[in-house]
Amino acid sequence: MAGIDECLFEAMQIPGALGASVVDWTSGLSLGSVGSAPHQDPEATAAETAELARMAAEHPAFVPDGPDEGATGATSSTGKELPVEDVIVTTRTAYHVLRFVETTFDCSVFFHLWMDRDQGNLALARHRLRDLAERLVLG
Amino acid sequence: MNVTSPMLLRLAAERATGALLRDRGTLYLADGQVVHAESPSSPGLEVLLTASGRLRPEGWREAVDRAGAKGLVGRFLIDSGQLAGGELELCHLSALHDAAFFVLGPSSGPTRFRYGVVHWMGPVHAVPTDRVEREAARRRELLDRLWPYDSVDSAPVVRADRGPASPVTPRQRSVMALADGTKTPQDIARALGRPAFHTLVDIRRLAAAGAVETPRAPAPVPSVPAWVADVGADQDVALLIRLRDALEAAL
């Protein structure tokens, strides 16, 4: 059974992982966090990454063109069939990967993985986070 | 918030189990941590799960009927394969902080604590009391930053005649579609199966953009029905009966 804490623990097994959390991007609530966080403040980090995730999830620039755009757009950012899969921020020393969690109820949650740039592998991390985001809601 | 803080600190320190009753709702504590919260201002867990069709209303009722008395409704929903553990946790935490935001909000009413009261939902995910209080305070600041007028939080909202000054997001569009001048933000949250706070965030953003207004005097804040105060009597009787049984068994 994959709960929030189990998924976060597994996220920390990703090579280079420094810290991981599950965050709600509408409210900025941290639903759980493990490892360390930038400036040792997981709650402030959650609120800041939530702002970034919200912009990616909601701004029209990132919604792909398609027949469903517009009229049915109301359901496209409720956690179901999100237009955006992940957001990656590269700093001089680290990677931040935000992976959206797709749910069948109205929800706005993502994984945040903070990893060391020298030790981390971005492609591997994206792959593992995708699996974790699915397992969190599929059990 | 200032009223409840010392009380919550004390309850956390003594690892208390029971219900903290305020006029905007109830916090349930187990071993000094918050395990559940309910408020008339926020949709309950069942609304979040059934409005989207994720859970059938019959499935929810069956879980309450069969596991409610044992206080294991959450466990039943998972064991019967209706929900994944992670899904329940996400929804439960979302509903808990949503209700706690209103319970811990400014209030002139009394705050009481009933020892021994256990919620029928059962254990899902416990949150330390200071974490719950910090989050409620942070949410209040966030709303004030978006649009510092709380009249839009409780009154019916209506779409403004002129269009919004900035683009409206898909989530905001679904809120605006229901802003018909009769529904309050709480009504809209319930209809969409979204947390009330999330709806307030969208409504304050829309108000700041000039997309919605409040056409009439704010509706009265919903308060807990009077029967909530009576719950205590039954709980006390149940506790006395358990005590008597335990004493008799020991003799």
C-alpha cells in the first residue's frame, strides 16, 4: 500500500535526492516532506514551489492545442488529464523536479524532488517520479 | 487563533484524545494530534470524493454503516478496494486543513473540549496541532495578500458586468460559471467537490481581477447546529458505562 510517506521514502532512494515533498499547488500546503529542504524550511519551500506549479498548470501557454481545448478546459486542470506533466528548474548546484499527480477527484497535488546536480540523473528522476505519482493514487 | 493556541498547546502536551468544539466546527484529537476536522463552512471528505464520481455515494454509505461504529471507515474504504491509500490520505488531509482553517478562524464563541470523543472515520493521517495552526494562519495571510477584503468569502458572488482584467484559468472558469448571485463560495465548493479554501483562493483572485463581485449584504456565517452541544451527554454516558464495565470486570 503506497501512502504519502512510503512514496516520499522511495523518492529519497532516487540517486542524488536531497529532499522530497508532496504539495498542494492551490493552497501551498505541504502534505508531507522528507530529507532536507532549501533553507531548512519545507513549509516555505512548499508555498514557493506551489506558485510555480500553479502557473505551469493553469497558464494557457502550456495547454496543448487540440479539439478539447476551451469548452472542456474546465476539467483539464482539476487533477484529471493535466496538460503539464512536470516542471524542471535547474540551478547551478541542483535540480528541482515538480511532477503533477493525476487524480480522478478534484485535486491539485504534485511531487517536489530536490536533488544534487552532480549526483542526480534528470532522466532517471523523471521516470521514477512518474511511477511514484501513479502509485500514490493507484495503490 | 490566539484564543485556541494555549488550549491546543496544553492538549497536545497531555496527548489528549477528544473533540475541540468551536462555533465554526470541530477538531478531533487523538494522542494530542489532529486526526480529523469538520466545519459547516467546508465540504466533508465524502463530498470531495463523491462529487467527482470517484466514490459512489452508496459505497460511502456502506462504509459508514459497516465500519462507522468501530471507527474504521477509512480502513474499510481501502480494504474494500474503493480507494487507494494515497488517495484517501490526499483527500483526508485536504479536508482536515480545509475545515481547520474555519474552526480556528476568528470567533467570539466559546471553545470547549470533550475528552474521549473519537471520530468514526478512524485513523488516516495525524497532524501535530502546531502544524495545523500554522497552516491556518498561513492561509489567512495568503487570502489577504490576494485580495484583502473578506466580504467575498461568505456572501453570494456574481459575475461582474465588465470582463476580468486578466485571463481566467480553467479552474476559475468553473467557479465563475456557478457565480450566479445566489450561491456563496461554500455552495460553489460543494457543487464542484473542491475544498472551500481552494474556492476562496479562486474567488479572491477573481475579485482582485474585477471578474466577480458580491451583490448583496454578506450571508450569515453558518454555525454548528445546536445538537452538537448535546453530543457530549451521550459521550459521557458511554464513558461511564465503559468505566463501570471495566470496574465490574476487575472485581
